[in-house]
Amino acid sequence: MDIRTESRNVTMVPQWQEEIEGRLHDLQDGHNDILHARMILERNRHHNKGPKIAMARLVCNVRGGTFTASKTEETFEEAIRATFNAMEEELRTFREKRKQRARVESARRKPSRRVRFD
């Protein structure tokens, strides 16, 4: 899995980097379907935004699709956790649908039993 992190208008703290990498490996655990993941942390400087200035966006390229989760919170720690919770839900539903689709496909491909009489 290729992991890339980027920060805009804020300096990346090593603690955030470790948490991002750890959570990405937890998302990947047992599935090995995430090809590329990109995390962007951005501090919004707009005056009308209020106290929620920390934005985290996670883009995951998975075999069969691309998923994006983005959350804006008061702190970057909260934004990172909320983003990963949203991505976990997205990947869980995608994997369940993929598993169900695979079961249907395999049921269609079963050859019919033919009895030959010689």
C-alpha cells in the first residue's frame, strides 16, 4: 500500500503521521485491497468558519473503486479520527457488497449436473 500525507497551512506533527499510518494499516488488516491512500490535513483560515478550522480528507484507491472521506472539526486529532471512522464505514459496506456479489456470481457459474446414460 502506498501512503502519502500532505498538510496545508499547518505543520505536520509526527504524532499525526503515526496515527494516520497506524489507522491505515488497521483499515487494510485482513483485506489487502487498498492500493493507494492519501491523507490531506488543511487548516481553514476563513473568518466565517468558526471554531471548526481543522479539515482532514482521506482518499483511498481500492481494487474496484475510489473512496473519499472528509471531516472538519475543532482539532486535527478529532478530524483525523472522524475521517477514519467515515472511511471505515465506507469500506465495510463496499466489502460486504463485493462479497455478496461474488457469492451471486459463483452461484450463477455452477455447472448443471447432467447424467449421461450410455
